[in-house]
Amino acid sequence: MTRVAVVTGGGSGMGEATCHELGRRGHAVAVVDVNLDAAQRVTEDLRRGGVRASAIQADVTDRARVEDAFAEIRTGLGPVEILVTSAGLFGFASFADITVEAWQRMIDVNLTGTFHCCQVALPDMVAAKWGRIVLISSSSAQRGTPFAAHYASSKGALLTLTKSLAREYATDGITVNNIPPSGIETPMQHQSQANGYLPDNETIAANIPMGRLGTGADIAAAVGFLCSEEAGFITGQTLGVNGGSVM
């Protein structure tokens, strides 16, 4: 059955791969990104493959814009029944050097932005008595990350949000799960490497039991399953896609 899927951060990396996976599964896809050019590029790729898709520019920290964006999606594609929150912000700093502003910005994007999107999307799912929500968290939330306490904390809150929403909306036919990636090659990772915050790919891969970095497609495949009819009895769960680096 065709559903309308919204993917935040859909203009690159794991979000882009997820857009293609959900489109491949027959869903209409709203590519939401703060970068409109990136969202339009992905949307054009999807349309060339026969997928109904739209590009939506939105900063997930802006509640009014999020509400307007979902209104645009409903008008153009239909009610939203799948939500994947891949939009996120990463940063490195020693704990003593994290400014109040940097802390708040991390929370605003990774946690509050997810809150906005979930709260705005859920009425459509409740009305349909069917819904799938997948939050993209991070392995940093599972094991902690030195020099990224603000990032790990913001992502850790998503694990708890997953469980809370899963319990609250289970009787409405809505599942809520999260995926905490680790060792995935993305543009964000490349930027961190360029800034000297992460080692090269070979060093990272050496610490992953499967001996390689993951790809956006690895994450997208897991998201696609969690958004399927077959995953209807899976909710409140954390599904690690990490090559065995967190067990």
C-alpha cells in the first residue's frame, strides 16, 4: 500500500538513502531539508525513478515553519503516515568548552526538532489508525562519547522519546522505533574528518567487527523494514545498525 513518507534531513547522507529506499518500496516521499537545493536534487532523482516526491525547505527548529511544511506536504502528497527524522547536528568540544549557546543549539536541532516533527505528524497517523515513526539517534547515546557530551545527550534523549511515544500511541496502530548508527560513511563524517575530529576510514573500520564502514543504504534498509507492514509488532525498540561495534 502506498503511504506518504516524510524524511527530514533527506537532502544528503542517510536521509537521502532513506528517501530512495522508501520510494523503492512504493511510497510517496517528501524530502525535507534545511538546504532546498539538496532537497530538490534528491526529489528530481526520485521523480526520474517514477516516485511521487516533493522538495520541502524547513529548519526543524522553527515550529511555525515545520507546521507550514507539513501543510504543504498534505496538500501536495496527502496525509503523512511515515516519518523518519534524520535531520541532525554534530559537534566536538571538550565538556568544559561547550558554551551554553552550543549546548542549546544541539538540543534544539536533535531533540526539539524531532519533537516538532513528531507532534505535527502524529494527528494524521492517529486519524488513519496506522503510522510508522523512526528516529535516527546515535551510538553515542548508547556508549557515551568524549568531547561530544552535548551531541550524545541530545541523541540519548531520543531513545527515551522513542519508548514514551511507542507506549502512548501503540493502541492507535502507530509504531515508534529508533536506529542509532555507528561507523556510517556520510558527508557529516567527512566534514568531521576534515576538521581533525575523526580518524581516517581505515582506522575507523579497524574498530568495527565487520571490518568495514557502513553506508547510507545499510541504514535505509533497516528504516524500510521498520516502516513496513511486516514490522507492525515492533515498537519502542532500538535497532543498532553498526557492524557489531555496539552490542
